[in-house]
Amino acid sequence: MRARSHNRMTVDRVLTPLALGLIAALGLALLLASFWLGAPQQDVVDLVRYLLLSGMVSTGLGAAGVFWLRRGHVRLWMQLALTFLFGVAATIFNIYLTASLMFLSQHDLPLLVLLLAFAAMLSLGLGAALTSALAQRVAILEYQINSLDEKIKDSSVHQRSS
């Protein structure tokens, strides 16, 4: 029973932020399309349908990736790097699909992909910096815990021998 409860908490911890992110992204897109772009109501409805479907597929694949990473013993920096890479890949894929449906010029789509690839590499660099900092903090924490554990063991052995 306890394992089932723990598994449910793990699923909730993964799915809740993903669902909230999808809802926030849809809300932001709806607001921007309506008020900033001034898109007609039917275009906004079509956009929301497309983004909902696309977002659900991306979120589902992302959740599957998170569960897969949690099953293995993949280092933290690798988990974070793969998460950034997945986010970038999902973004490029979604924009590629959208752009291929709406661009008339064959030169616009490759330029957009080039700009996205450039932005992706910048994001990957920032992600690597963040990952490195987090991994270093975790390593320091692990070292401190191991040191404390050794002191406790030494103290316990010393008390038994007295």
C-alpha cells in the first residue's frame, strides 16, 4: 500500500507541473493572440486547438522522458541537460510544423529554423551552466553527508569500545 502511495505522489509531482505549464502556455498564447496580435476569434480558436493538441503530445512525451530518466541511475547533470534538449527539440518541432503550414516563401522556413537552432544553442549553454552549478551543489552536499555519516559511525564505535 505504501509503495502505491509513493508511486502516486511521484506521478503527481511530475504531471502537476507539466499540466500547469501547459495551461499557462495556452493562456499566454490566447492572451497574446487576442490582444497583442488582434487575431480574429475563429483564428484564436483554431490556434488554441492546435496548441492544445501539440502541447498535449509534447507534455506526454516529456512526462514519459521524465519517468524514463527517473528509473535509471542517470546523473543529475545528464537529466537536466536532456530535459533542456527535449524542450528545445519540442519547440523546434512545433514551430516547424506551424511554420510549414503558414509560410509562402521557401526561404522563410529555413531562416526560422536557423534562428531557432541559434537560440537553442544559447539555451543549451545556459542550461549547461545551471546544470553544472546544481550538480556541484549536490556533490558538495553528498560529501558533507558522507563526512557526517563517518563521524557518527566513528563516534558510535568509540562509545562501544569504552
